[in-house]
Amino acid sequence: MAEGADVKKNSFYDLLKLILGIVIVVTGVALTIVYFPELANLFKGMIGLILILVGLIVMAVAKE
């Protein structure tokens, strides 16, 4: 009898995790759509820093 209760408890928590995951994904997609211009500006601002980091990695690999 205890095993049946554990299975029901585990399946309930699995369903709860699934619903929570879906809510988080939908919220993330909605916020990405709403704040897309700001997100694009953020990526544009990061291009220089990313190029610096890639350049440093290339120089570190070339040194070896």
C-alpha cells in the first residue's frame, strides 16, 4: 500500500514540475517578445566584449 502512495506522490510532483516548467518557458518567450528591442541592444553592446574574449582565447591557443 505504501508503494502505491509513493507512486502517486511522485507522479503528482512530476506533473507539478512539468506545469511549472511550461509556465516558465511561456513567460520567458513572452518577455523576450515584449522586450526584444532592449534585448537586441544588449546583444549589440556585447559584440565588442565577445570579440575581445575570442581574441584572447585565440592568442592563448596560439601561444601553446
